[in-house]
Amino acid sequence: MSRGLEFPTLLINHLIDKGAKEEISLVEEKSLNRTLFTYLGEKYDIPDLFDFAKKPETEEYLEEWFNTYNGTDYRRKFNVESNGLNLLIAALIFA
């Protein structure tokens, strides 16, 4: 992780640990329109995620990542098939 994405990865990991789940299609959609961190920050009341919504390079990276892969790749390449937050962790690990 070379793009300073360690902290949001830990925040997402914390959400998963607490039982949070998001549809893969929703995480993909929000990433492609660059609103994912705003959405997650509001939904889970985590102000620190709003800071990453203000960093265009973070949203640009996720948009690029989701444009590179598609739904058929998620299970095969990243072992994720049901929780979009786990897919987000995979995307951030490969940053």
C-alpha cells in the first residue's frame, strides 16, 4: 500500500469486524462515481472517512481499480463474492 491508504483500510476492516456488509454492486457503483468514502462516512458516522472523500487521488484510484476489474473477476482473483467491504479491502491492499 503505497498511496497512504493504510488508515482507510483499517477503518473498513473495523466496519467488517463489527459485522458491516455492503453489496458489491453498491461499492462498485459508489467507487465509479467517486462517492464511496462520503457514503460510508455518512452511513456509519465515521468522520475520518470524510477526509478521504476530500482526497481526489483516493477516489481516482478506486475508480481506476473498478474499471480494470469486473464482477466475474472478484471471486476468482480476490476470493470475494458477497461483501463489498471485503472487496474494498482487496482493492486497497493492491494500491
